Amino acid sequence: MNGKLLISGGVTTRVKPKSKQLKSSELVSSKTIINGPDLPEQVSGHCIIKVNESVLLITGGYHRNDRTNGYQKTTFLDVKTGQVVAGPRLK
């Protein structure tokens, strides 16, 4: 990722009913913003763990503004190829 920050998912606004979760991602540096691959689903409040130089693990968070149940899916995201692969489910 060479000093870039990955921004993924999130919520457009906290005011309901207009709030909308996102599935987009961006790689941001001090000089550029590059569109990254879309996540398989809309998610917010999640965690991203660096597995190696190009693969990230996305885990936890919330899906479709459902704050009562945590998001139980995990996803491997290759930021170089844009490949998205489902990971193990959380309990």
C-alpha cells in the first residue's frame, strides 16, 4: 500500500432516514485519491487488518444500518488486483 490509507464503507450521514451505508473504497495519500474496489456489501463500523503487502482482512461492523446484530462475514480484499474473497464467518 506504500504509505496509502484505505478508506472503506461507512455511512454518508447519521441522519435517518437519509443515512446510507457505502460499499466503496478509496486509497488516499498526501497527493492522490484512487478509487479502490467495491466491498461485496455495504458495511460500516468494521475493522481492517493488514495480512500482507496487498491483502487486507475486513471483519466485524454493521450491515444495512442494523445496529442490533454485528456483521458476521469476513472478507479478504487484494488492493493490487481488486479481488474480493469471502473469509470465514464470525460467531
